[in-house]
Amino acid sequence: MAQADAAPDAVDEMLLEVVRECRASRGMLYVLPPSGDALWLVSITGTPREMALPWARVGLTEPIPVADAVRGGELVWIGDMEEMARRYPRTSLVLPYAFALAAAPLAGQGGIVGGLVLLWPGSHPPRLGDDEREAVDIGCRRLSLMLRRTAGRDGLRPPDEPRIVPHPSQAHAAPARSGELAAFVARLPGGACALDVTGRFTFVTPEAARLLGAGTADLVGTLPWEALPWMDVPEIEDRYRSALVSEQPTSFRAVRPPDTPLVFELYPDPSGISVRITRGEPWDANPAGPALTTADPPGLSDPSGADDPLAAGPGRAGLLYHLMHLAATLTEAVGVKDVVNQAADQLMPALGAKAMALMAPRDGRLRILGYRGYDAALMSRFDDLPLTANTPAARVMDTCTPHFFASFDELRASYPEAVQLDDKASWAFLPLVASGHAIGSLVLAYDRPQHFPPTERAALTALVGLVGQALERGRLYDTQYTVAHQLQAALLPRHLPSLPGLRVAARYRPSGHGVEVGGDFYDLIRLDDTTAAAAIGDVQGHDVDAAALMGQVRTAVHAAAGASPADVLGTTNRLLVDLDPDRFASCLYVHLDLVRRMACLASAGHPPAVLRHADGGTEVLRVPPGLLLGIERRAGYTAVEYPLPPGCVLVLYTDGLVERPGLDLDDAITALARLVARAGPGDLDAIADHLIRGASEPVDDIALLVIGVGPFD
């Protein structure tokens, strides 16, 4: 395992203790590597590996409970499936079952070291009890300490795959083959069997084997949908998952070919599921309960593989879940980088691949857009190859046909010039198709031989089809984002002028609107050797029109600069009214007199400036707020003077720095003044960065201008 020094057994035992003390049914332990942007699943209790795969790696920005808990530094509680569907629709889509969940951060001395997820059955009350909350808090502290002691901050590395830890009740279960127990079960009507938390048969009575149409020895140790092809339908595995997660009894009916109706009753607990099987009545005579059909979905039937179920590739239910999860994550992917990360997070664990690379053509060359599991030096050999090169990655784009190679000998037979440069054993080269044409290719590499039966080829084709569509959207987004922010940058000043006795730092931070262009602006205008003008403002809207109007406002302020602040705003206001843009703008204009050490300010509906004195005290420079620019042509503005003592720092900002839902604006400005007071006056860039970091998850763009007035030490 990647955590070689982390004493995995001790960590797993501690996780089991925390699960037991919290009276939870399952637990998931994540680690956050140093400087990492994702949580990695280390251990999971009482859950099949396949169910954990969609969450083996969780990006910190993803809308998933454990990511929110780590990012926010506090516990996230989900009381029922309705709340899960409302708050986390992606998770609810893949786990549409009744259960309660708590996600909590694991904090170490150097910051967050991981996350803990606990699950309770669907019968749990919708609120977390006080004693349970205390147990969760204690468990988090113990796990955090354990991770620090066993691995240290530098030892938290992504694992190769999560460890599956047996539930403690499994270790103390009565022997399934004891004579007394076997006799008891044999006396019951119908058949009985037991499934462990991975879904595999651990015990099958002779009557159950007879009803299922297979031998006991052929069933024990296998998954039902592997050993019995007629059970390989999504609904049957879904019933198993529902019982396992919710720990609530359920039942279903199915037909054993050719025409034997069977009734299955599932009784779960944290250690597994007990199943009772009885012969049912024909469907028309027994309408109660759900009837499950066993027809093969188009393109996924594989009669030739019936004798070798373990070689049949992903099961139909597994494919369905991975399709749903991949579709949900890719819908939220923003840009090509997100597409690469989401594809790697979902495809590699779902399909057992150990490496992935995603490529697309550009300027007649095949460029690697991203990869996972490959060595960077190896990727550099294949990056920027001509599209005419005789490589499978290029050929699959020409033909729009996937290529599968079970061994390197097969690959070299088709591409004689191929050279094996790593230890991979099998490969799948897949075209990424969108809008009817290939826009790239994706390679999956395996460290063990793969035979790629028809079901697995169909699964791969379906999954990468989603990736191709997302890649097309991601490339369009990236192009629009680049154009939008180049436009934004072009409308803001490239350089701010320098004046003796004056220092300045500026920042612009978009709020996350993506390709939208904001109307926030800042400017510093040199009037002469001892005077300057500063302006900051915000044009209504987030589009090209807002950006264009912002440029006109800046131009108008520049043209009028040097007049009194009230006249500058009045002139700019009349220009906007004459333009009739159907937009409004706020603006704060400041005239800086470095000889008199005075600042004269006028405001058009803009938040007030904050002044930090050399001794650390702060004051909010209140100015009568005039009308927003562009509303009334005859609007007047009032200017107010404030002293600029030596060593002071003047902070101008747009409302994105202080506005938050439900927070009073005056309270927010007071909080900003306290933040300014805590910032050291020496480094203006450090002050600007400090203030930007303090504005977590802004609801609007932020423009910031920080001005220091000398003399300086």
C-alpha cells in the first residue's frame, strides 16, 4: 500500500472502533495528502469495493458531503434520503437508498489530514443524537492523532486502492456450517443462503441451490449475478445494494429460466444479508411484490461468456451505476482539466485500469490533455506526435473504431514499430466522439492481461461516449473563458503609475461565473508629482455589455480627472445617462493630495473606503452616497475630505469583497475593517492577498485597490 509507514492494521482497527462506538453501520476513512486537491479513500468497513469506487478519490471542490466537511472544517449531517437528494443530488443518484450520513474533517497540527464518513441504517432518526455527536467528535480526534502518529503529515499519500475492512460482527459470527445451525436451517421451508458485505455467497443450503439451479460448491464464494447469468440484471443487484445500505428488509421476485418463479426475501445487518428463497406463484396469480424481468439489454448480451462469468467484464448493474455517476460528474465538469480528472476518477477504478491518457488534435498534432498513472517522461514521448503517425491513439480517431489489445504481442502485430516502454499488459484505445465526429482519443492501460469480452467492450464504448461529449463542452468552455478573461484584463489597467511617497497594490478576482465578464474596475491616475486620483467601481451585470460599459466609465473618469471629485462623478454620470445603456454603475472617486496629506472622496452608491493608520487603528471613511451613475442626469454628488497621516493605508474595494447572503452590509464593512487592522502595513501585496483570502466564496467579482501613503520605513 502507498501508506507503507502508516500501520494499516492499526488504522483499520481504530476505524472499526469508531464505527462501533458511534453505533454506525459503516465507515469510510479518507486521507488528504500534503498540498493535495483531493481526498483519497484509505479504508472502508462493511461495504463492497464496487460500491466504494465512485468515491475512491473526491476532489475538494466537488459537491459531496465529505468534501464539504473538509473544506468547511465542520461536520455535515444528512438525516434521510430526501435531504440527500436536495443537498447532494449526485450522491443521491448513485445511492438512492434510505440511510443517514455524517461527514467530518480530521484535523492535524498542520491542518486537515483527512475526512471521516459514517453511515447509519434508514431506521435512524433524522437528527444526530448528542451522545452520537460526542462519539463522532471523539472518534475524529482519535483518528486524526492516529494518522499523525503512524504516518506523519508527509506520510499521507494516496493509496493504490481502498482497504476493505470486515465488520466486527463478522469475526464473531457463529460458524455457518455447525451441525446444530445447519439442522435448524434445513427444517425451515424453502431455501436459505447468506451473503457477505461484498455480496458473495458464504453459505447455501441444498434446497436453495436446487431452487437456484446450481451446485452449492459452484455458488459459495461467488456473486449471484456472476454465478447465475439470469440474475445479472440491474434490478436484482439494486435490491441487494438497497438492503445493504439501508439495513431494512426487502424482497423481490425473479424467474429462473425457463419458467420457474422464485421469491427472494432479504434480511440485512452490518455483517451481511440473510436470504430466504421460496418457489413463487405465476405472476398473474401473485401480483404482490415487484417482478423483475431478465431480458438482456441491447448490446450487452454475451451468451458465449455464460460458462465463464468471471470473464464477463462489468456486470450490468455495475455498468448502470458507473454510467449514472460518470454522467452526473461530467455534467458538472468545468473545462478540460475537470473532464480529465473526472474521467480518471470514475473510469480507472470502475474498469480496473492502472493508467489513462486523454488526447486531442491541435494544429495537425496529437496533444496529451491529461493523464493519470503514467510517468511524465513517458507521456512526453507521445505528446505532440503528428496526426499522421502510425499509432493506435491516432488511428482510432480516423476510424472512430476502438482498438483492444489483450497483450503487447497483439499490439505489435498491428503496429510493428511499437516499443513497450512500461510494465502494462493490456490496452484499450477508444475514440472520443461528439457531434458525430472524433474529437480525441483515450487510452486505458492495465497491469494484468485483459480479454475484453463483448460486454466489457460495450461498457467501455458507452462510458467514453460520455467523456467525448464532456470534452467538447470543456474545450468550448476553456475557449470562452480565455476570451472572456483576456477581454477583462484588456479593460483593466496593465500598469499603475508610480508617485513619490505612494505605493499601490491591486487585485481582481472573478466570483466563479466562469465565462462571464464582470464590470468591476479600479484605476490610479497620476495628475502631477504630488497629486493623484484613485477610482473603483462596479457596472451592473456580468456580460460583454457590462465590460464594454466599464471601459467607457473608466475612460470618462480619466477624462474628467483633476476636477473636484463631485464634478468627476457628475460628468461621468451625464455621459452614462446620454449613452442610455440601461445599466447602472457604482463608483468611488478619491483625490489624493500628498502635500496637504488629504484625501477628498465622492461616492456614487459605492461602499466606503477603509483607512488603516500606522498604529493599526482603522476607520471607515463615510461619504454621502449619491445616486448610482446612469440613473438621473441632474444627480449631484458631495465630496468629503479626510486626513492621510504618514504610514496610513487606504483600501478601496467593490461589494464582492463584503457582500454575503444574510449578512448586513454595515456589519460586513466593520468586519472588513477588523481584517485590515490585523494586516501588517509594510507589504501592500500581502495586505491585498490577505483581504482576498478573507473573502471565501464571494457572490460577486472583487476589485481591490490598496494605497500606502509615505513616508515609509
